[in-house]
Amino acid sequence: MDTAQISVLAEKYLNGTATEAEKEALHEWYNHVNEGDTEIVVSAQPDTLSGTKARILSQLQEQIARDKKPDAPVRPMRRRKWLPWVAAAFIIMAAGTYLLQQPLKQKKTTAVLPIAPAGNKAMLTLGNGTVVDLNAATDGAITEQGGATVNKQQALLIYDAGNNEAQPTINKLSVPRGGKYRLILPDGTKVWLNAASELQFPTAFTKAERIVELDGEGYFEVAPDADQPFIVKTAGLRVEVLGTHFNVKAYADESTINTALLEGSVKIVTLNGSSSLLKPGDLAKVAADNNISITQNSDLNLAVAWKDGVFAFRNADIAVILREIGRWYDVEINYEGPVTRRRFTGKVSRSYSLAETLSILEASDLHFRQAGNKIIVLP
């Protein structure tokens, strides 16, 4: 089959007009030039359907051009499985046997309820126990707490330090499953809270340490103050900093507490007193037995991708991925039968609906059934 025929088949495949025989012919050609490990690849975060198709077609044509050159060097052999355009914005690797994924079978995921991605929603608990629904609150000054004026600007809560003589009080920002929110603390520290997370903090930092307590996941850009270290306490870890950018993931249903350091320096201290000093690029994981493992020069984009609206995984099992999805869309994940042992690497926008996100996973031969706000993973 010559390169002109291959190009025509690629366009027909992307347009959805290819016959089964034409799909098989394209499979055979691509298998011939890419043998070896299976990889599912799609263009990254397209803006439009036409843009997505153009990028995939361009990649196929590049392969055709390489194959056409008589003196082209032999490439490392790799088999690829190209997903259809509906799975765009996801790059995922997994064990598999097919080259081109057949069009997604939407009937596998029966969407009883359309479920949107997480939105900007949170509850603020004041020092006197009053709970403020920030979704219903109008922009502007909400209240005064312990000498600080609390302002809301869309999905951002700002504590403006005021009367330093007032007695500080403890506030708590609670982000539900299916939510996200941002916060600026009275010292100027910026905090992003992920779904199913809580941050407890004083309305003024008047003690020797600036201490906040986190349950869930938060990204911190700490205002520097050499005289007053910033402390993040979780159920199993204490993170000590002066001024830096870092992410702490401390969900109760995860096997480890993860701290990723992007800038500056932090010290992590476990419940039994074990400690480690992290450098930028370090990813520390603390297990239930207080054992600390550190990966240096880690790709920290994976750890903070959630802050920028992206699911990102590398060599992750499906249970890890589905826990993230469950928190983001506020759905319960159940398993019907054994869970696949395959591991996945990839990215997908968090702005997709649940049905769209599950469709992407289904393209890797995973199967789901939806029952209200429950997602059942099928064998």
C-alpha cells in the first residue's frame, strides 16, 4: 500500500467514513512500522474538533513521510493505538493488543444523570460556629473575624488583616466532593484547595509559627517570613516552611501522604519524629508506618496538574485514577469483579463531563455502568 492510500485511509478513519476493511488495512500498515509495546496516544488538550483531527492526521502523515524515505534510519519499534477524536486531550499508555481503537461504544456507560465536573463551591465555618455558603454569598465583604475582614471575589476568599489587637479566631474552609476553591490567608499566603478538602486556619497569625491544618489536598504559595515559619499539619505529617511553593496530598483513602516541593525548602516531620529536608523537584511519600520515601527530580507537573484543571497520571493503577474522578465529580466508585492490573499514564481536562471522561477510559477497553451517582466498574 503506497503512502497516498495510507493518507486517504487516515482521513477516512478520522472522519468516521472508513469501512471495516479500510480500518484493518490501516491497522496492518501501522503495526508494520510500529511493533512492540502498546501505547495509546492522542493530541494534547485540543480546542476544537477540527483542530484535534488535524493534529492526529498530521502525526499520521509524519509517520507516513518517515516510512516513505528510502534512507530513513530504523526507528525503535513501537506499536501505537490511536484513539478517535472524542478521546482527545488524553495521552495514556497501557497493555493492549489493538492498533486503532474502534469508535467508542457509548452504550457501555449508561448516563442516568448528566454529571458536570467540579465547580467553585465551598462552605466557610466561622469562629462562632456559623456556616456561610460561599456559593450563595455575594462578592464583597462577608464578615469580620478576629480582626480580619473576610472578602469574597468570585471563587476566591481573602482575609485582609486589620485590627492586630483583636483576639484571633479559628475559621475552616470546607470544599466538598465536586468542588474547588482558592484562599488568601491573612499573611498573604495563597492556597488552592482540591475537591473533598478542608483547611483550618487562624484569622491572624500571632504566634511563633503560622499553623494551618489540612485534610485533603492543597497547593500553597507561602508568603516569606523568616521569623515566623509556616506549618501545614495533616493527620500523619507536619510540613515546615519559611516561604515556598509546595503541594500536600493527604486524603484519608490514599495509602500515602504526598508532599511535592516546587520552590524553596521544606522539612517534613512524621508522627514518630522521623524527618527529611526536601529540595525543589523532590516528591516525598509518607506511608502509614511513617516510612518516608523521596523521589528526586520528579515531574511535579503531575502533582499540581489538578490546580490547573487537569487530571494527570504516570504509571497509575485504575483505582488511583478512579478515586480522583470520584472526588472531582462527587460520585461513588464501586467494583463488580476483579480490577484490571494495567497501569496508565496520561492527561485529560477536568472540564469534561463525567460521561466524556469515562468514554476516554472506555477507549482503553475499560467498562463502566452508571447508576445515579454511582459508577460501577465492570470486569
